[in-house]
Amino acid sequence: MESPARVGSRKRPLEERQMKHRQKCAALGQEEAEVRRLEELLFGAEEQLSGRLEQGSSSFLEHDDDDADADEVRSVCSEGSEGPRGRRRARTAVWEDEDDEQDEEVDMTHRSRRELKKSDAETKMSKQRLQQRLKEQFQKAMGGTPSWAEEEHRTSRRTADEDDDEDEDLLRRTANFISSSDSLPRGVIRIKKCLNANSECVSEAQLTAVQFHPSAQIVMTAGLDHCVSLFQVDGKSNPKIQTVHLEKFPVRRAAFSADGEQIVATGMRNKLFYIYDMMEGRVIPVTSVRGLREQRVSDFQVSPDGKFLLLSGSSGYLHLMTTKTREVVRSMKLNGRVCSTGFTADGNTIFSSSEDGEVFIWDVPSSRCVKKFTDEGCVRATSLCVSRDGRYLACGSQSGVVNIYSQSDCLQLSEPKPLKAVMNLLTPATSLSFNSTSEILAIGSRADDEACRLVHLPSFTVFSNFPQFRKKTIFRTQSLDFSPRSGFLSVANNKGAALLFRLLHYSDF
């Protein structure tokens, strides 16, 4: 039991506070009744507490002075809830609803929920199960749980000003850097839309080719408007460097030479093609090639060492033309019509596909076919691409399926199996391109709007935020290419625009 002196000492601070409060209220001219009412509201609980302290409940004596205050407050708040022996009784609900115990079911036949059904038998579903189904659908659309939804993931968001500073720092460098980027995460790619690469000179017809220079911050575009154009890439203004007009020559394909000093452009009607020498600033028409007996040359590939052009002819023929003497030194023939070709990184092997879906592997020095296999599930092939580091081979088909193989499996196994069949396109896969690190495969189709995807190769999943959902920006993809260090991606479309995207994960051009 506390002494009266101690209780009195507790009351004195309370009386002093009440006195100060009366003086303040009197200064404001308030009525005595209102003063008493405020006192009851503000100090009533403390008076009750003091009264209970004077009663000297034995339960308070079991704690020290500091813990007693907290326990006393709890006893005031729970007054009337203790049993005869001081133990707390279980509190009962004021209202009980029988429907709370029932698991409410949701009608799944409603038009807004039909897509969530896995079978026609699911006409009803509990709320908890519906919530789980929505969560699964979201994770499937995002390619897994996004990083911002993971509890243990804590990353700071950079501001737009910091991104701009990063871009300026990138554009102060040249392309001859070794990228120090960590592995690319899956799910969502950090990408920013920039001003179109050819915004200063938009093509009047559809573009057919876009390619970055192998060593300079330059991008080249070509199209059916008979023009080949060069632009400097800075992501902000992208000034035009030069436009070369080829009289009555709609360009079917254009590409830089291996050293980047020349541009080769083929047409759509005959075997005439042009070579533009950028160092001398002159256009060289190539009307005939010694040893070439073809009526038309439209597609070609440049060897990595720059020694050869691989010309795709008719009736399944492939011709190796030397860039120095411009004559055919070797010819190879596959079954069916040539669909697409590609050199390996060392330039000693050629992968080629026929429209029938067969892949032929050629040894360049001997011009022999060392192996062939059938692209799994392919009825008609449309494209082929070889990764720059020698890891992957991608084969596109008329159905939109893109099979990704391991190059080593293709060279060693008699019937290689694809590592992944990408089925995100519903129209023919006509454009394929690997980035420099083989972490991204860009696939596109010229048969439908927004039919363009980026595949994360380590996990073989598609990035969920490209292209933008329900927003037309790409239209029909005619060609696509990554910059030498993957800092940029350009997509040429049927509207004559070369779209430019900044891949923020990579620090170099």
C-alpha cells in the first residue's frame, strides 16, 4: 500500500496542470462549465487512475513502480473484464454472423472471369482460390514474380536526372570498351525509348535494313526509297551524317563490311549490287561477278574476318565471293531453296537453312557439308541467326516458333534438341538478332503489328515489359540490331522509322 504522502505528491502535479488550464481558458473568456467539461475529458482518466491507486489493489504490488503504471492503465481499459480471482476472462464478440464461417463462392461464368477458368467444370470458386488464380496469372504474364514484389528485394529507384547523367556518361565514350555489366536479370528489362534514329530523315517507304557500325557510334538504315542513310547515335538528336541515293534501286538488304569502311547493298530484281566506300565517298556498282551464274542476288552475309561475302542464289546454291577480287571461289548446294544463312564467330563454319526446315552445316575451307539436321517441329523455315560468342543458334519458322539450340550440340549430336522453343509470336518469325553477350535474343515478324519480343537467354523467358502493353510503337518489324556493346537496340519498321531503345543495364555503346 502506497503512503498518503506519495499519493499526495502524485496529485500535486495534477492540480498544478488543472490550475494552469483554468488560467488559459479564463484568458480566452470561456465559461466555467466548459472548463469543467474539458477537465473531465482531459484529466478524468488520470483521476480514476489515482483513485484506483489509493484503493491499493494487491495485483499492483506484484510489480515494480515502472511496470505498475502500465498495468494500471490496462486495468482501467479492461475494467469489468476480470474474474473473481483477478484473472482475465475471454472477451466475447458483440455480434456473430453465421455467414462469416461459410466460404463464399464466386460465380466463374461471368464474362470478366471466364479467362481464369481452367475447365468448363469450374462454375464456382472460393474467394481464396480465386485470389490465388489471379496471382498465378499475374506471375505468368510477368515471367515470374517481379523484383518489386519480393519482400527481401530492396533496391533504390534512380531518378530521371540520374538516368540522363548515365546516358551522357555513356555517350562520352567510344565503342572500344569491355563491358563490366553483371548478369542481366530476367522478368523486366530496364529499357527507355529514345528519339528515332532516323528522325532527321524519315524514310518515305518502309525500311528493309538497320545496322549499327561495328566500331563507331553510327547507325545505318536502308529501304525501298532507294536510299542508304547514316546517323550519329546520341539518343537525343541523332544527327544525320549522310544519305546516298541509288537510282532506281530499292534496297533489299544492306550491311557494313567487317572493318566498317564499306556498305554493301543488294536489290530485289537482279544480280546488280552496290558497294559504298565511306573512306573515299564513292558508290561502286558491281554489275557482274566472275564465276557467278545467277539471275538475281538479294541476300548475303559478311564473314567475320571480312574476306568473303556469302551470296544466296537460286535452286539452293550458296556462293563464296572474295571481297578483294570480287570473284566466286567456292559454291555449295543444299536441298531445296535457301532460306537464311549465318557465319560462326571464327568464320570457319556456315549454318544455312532451307525452306523445308533442314539445317546444313558447312566447313568453309573445304566447302563440304559436314552435317545436317531437321529443325524440330518446323514445316517451313523463315530465318536463322548465329550468336556472336558461339553459344547459340536460333531458327525461326512460318508458325512463329523460334527454336534455340546450343551450337556445340548442333556440331556434335546427330539429332540435336532445342534448348527452348519460344512460342510468343503467332506470325512468321522473319527477324532474329543476338546481342553481344548472348543474354538477349530479339525476335520479330513483319506480318503483324507489335510482333516483336526480347528473350532472356539464361532463363529462356520473354521480358514482360517489351513492347509496351496496348500501345502501338513498333508496328511491323522489318529488321533489328543491337549496338556493339548492347547499349542500344534499333528496330526498323514498315512506317519508314528506325526506332531506338536504350538498354539501361549495359553501360557501353
